[in-house]
Amino acid sequence: MAQVLEFKLPDLGEGLTEAEIVRWMVEVGDVVAVDQPVVEVETAKAMVEVPCPYGGVVTARFGEEGAELPVGAPLLTVAVGEGADGHRPAGDPGGGGAVRAPRAEETGEREKTSEGSGNVLVGYGTSQAPARRRRVRPERRASGVASGAGAAGAAVSGVASGAGAAGAAPSGRANGRVRAAEPVEGPVPVISPLVRRLARQNDLDLRELTGSGPDGLILRADVEYALRAAAAQGGRTAAPEAGPRPAGPVREHASATAAGTAPSTVPPGGIRIPLKGVRGAVADKLSRSRREIPDATCWVDADATELMRARTAMNAAGGPKISLVALLARICTAALARFPELNSTVDTQAREVVQFDHVHLGFAAQTDRGLVVPVVRDAHARDAEGLTAEFARLTEAARAGRLTPGELTGGTFTLNNYGVFGVDGSTPIVNHPEAAMLGVGRIVPKPWVHEGELAARQVVQLSLTFDHRVCDGGTAGGFLRYVADCVEQPAVLLRTL
């Protein structure tokens, strides 16, 4: 007999909590093999194909193209085993029907016996199920909330329908809302990491709160309401009663706060563009950088005429062409070897500066999806030809949306060539959690005093934004001056080759 298994949006890694469905690669009724890609999703990092860990017949799909789903939400269901061919859920010819939620004992059996590997992404291996897979606890209290808010079939444990509800624990739901009269065992119904952080910063126990979102999901508005109630009680944090919330933006914008965002106070009108995907990730990262990093910027004009001549001579000698950004990257790695303080990060919990013995060089790349920062691994160990080839490969992958999360994370220093936009200068924002970023403006002819004479020279403005916690201005100025010296006299680099 066929068994219907539910495949949920897997843990995407790198701190990602949601993804947007770009393209379904299977239809209801299609036969899929183990680890066959079934849907293409776009995260804040890249577009990836998600493989199905089960082999069988697709019986239902959840979410239309363009919909955004949180990690753990159902993607599709698959009928596996004998009799799977031709299986359809009743009343669901098109793929949107409901599927019975598995019981706790069924979940345990499926994790042991089902074909497949677990919720993982293409390229990350699917040999076995993740060790940290959540399991439903049968000993939950009656007022507990099912984990994975938003999943099909999620319900409040212990609340039954009809006559069977008579024995259920009271106040399991009140007016469509989950009441947390007792602390809940098991996972707390929170999706947004912002909500968790807000509660943690204010020493608020989420298990004591009442969730006003779907299936008891705790929203940011619930945490803020609890904090206001605690302040009114003289600082004592207590779970507010499951009564009606004050009327106003909190209720009107419940859909907006479901993602952990504050209710909108902007007047109506105008064009609203959702901050999600790459744009949302960029906004979050830049905001965090400004909040946490006490940055400072220094800049200098440099005569790049000799650097441009050196590049022309290299390319005229035959072999692969050397890009300007590769030469600048080579200069950066040499400068970081002299000033390792800028190739570091700050561990705020340990109150330590961590200096790296390798340079994973990020570079800003503008794409149709927005600004991304691919990372060249071990840039310090590559020559100009190797850096040119890797920059070209990552840039092409970025524009095609094929960068993996691993190629977008782990940088230790960032090079930002905003001169391609035709601007001279900028004050870069540090790419959190790194400690510094070098900005390079356009190289244009300008009047310059050279060897005591006024001449037209190729001039570039260099800007360095750095985390003032890792070093003082003397170190930052020394780094930037060394970079400028190498730009003006490329032979300086011969000392470190």
C-alpha cells in the first residue's frame, strides 16, 4: 500500500529562514526519483534547485510560483511504496489539496525506513538524514503548539472536534488564538529570528507568551505587547492574558508582522516594493553593520598611470588577459599581510578580535537581482592570472544567479570597485562581520604634479572604511598608504612576491 510522505522546505543553511518559489520542476502526478530536483527557489543568497528525498508519485504541491515559504513549511507530498502509481489525494486534481498530517509514531517510522536522505540542497550531499531533525514529542501537554507554524495540518495538540473535544484541556484555543496559560514543552512557535532576538535581549521567555499569528505563531507585535505590559507592571515580565489586542496597526498589519517586522506607520499611497530576497538580505546586513560596527573612513588620491602601463605590458606579453580588479586584489592581499589587523573580525561575546591567517576576498558585483558579494577563497595564495580567472567565474555565476551560499559567505575583507559606475569616491559600509572594505573609484585623467611638472595623469581615489575596534587610524592609514604606493609604483609589490 502506498504511503504519503510530506517533504518540507529544507534548512537552507547560512542562517537563511525563507525562500521564494521561482519555478516548479514537477507536476502533480509526475513520478520522481530520490534526490531529483523538484523546485527552484530563490533565497537571499542565490537561486538553488531543491531535491526531493523520496522516490514516488507527486500527490500535492504547496505554494504557487512567486510565493515565499519559511523553512519547515510543506513543499509537496509524495506517495511511495506499492500502489503509488496513479495515487491522487481525494478532491485534488490540480495539486492544491490538503494532506493528512502524520502522527507522531508515523513520523518516527518514516525517519527510519523511508527512502531518501532528508531535507538538504543540491550539492550538499544526501546520504543520510540530518542528525538534528526535529521529532514530535508524544508527551507534550495538551496546550502545546505543533511546531512548523504554517505547515499543512498543523493544529493545537489536545484540541479535538465534535464530541471528542469534551476531554481536551480547557483554553487550548480562545477566539481562534492559542493561549499559553502554561509554559509549552517542545519547540516554541516562532519563525522569525528577529522575534527571538528581541525576546532574548529583554530576557523574555517566549514559552509564556500568547501567539496571535496563524496556529499560535508568536509575532513581533506579541513580544512588544508583552514588554509594554511588563513595563506597566513595574518591570516584571509576565505573559499577558489572551484577550483582544489594542486596535490599530498591530491588527491591521498582522500579515506584515508575521515576518517579525514592525507595523507600518507610512501613510498609504505610492508604490510598495517588498524588502525580500537579495534586496532584503542586503538591507538587513547593512543595517546590522551600521548598528554594531563603529566605522571610520579615510581616503587618498593616487596616480595610477604606472599601474595601467604595467597592466598593458602584462597583456601585451601574451597569455590570459589580466584584469584591473585582479591587480587591485593582489595589492590588497599584500597590504593585509603587512597590516593583519584589518583581516579580522570582532567576537562580541568573547570580547576578542580574531585575526585570520588566510584572505577570503569578497568583491561587490552588481546583478539584475541586486548587489551580491562573491568570495574568492584563499586570494592570498593566487597570482594575477588565477585571481582574474576566479573573478570572471564568480561574476558570471552571480549574474546567472548560480552562486552557492558557500560562495557568498566567509569573506574576511571586501574590495568594492564602484568606479565602474562612473563615480570618484564613496564611504563604503563594512560588510559585516568583516573589519574593513577598500573602495576604488574611477580612473580618469586629471591634472597632477609629476616630477615637479604639471601633467595629465591617470588618477584614482581610494577609500578605506574600517572597524575602529580592531585598529586605530595609524594602522588604517598605513594600509591605505601602502595600497596607494603600490598603485603608483607597482614595483613595490616585488618585495612581497
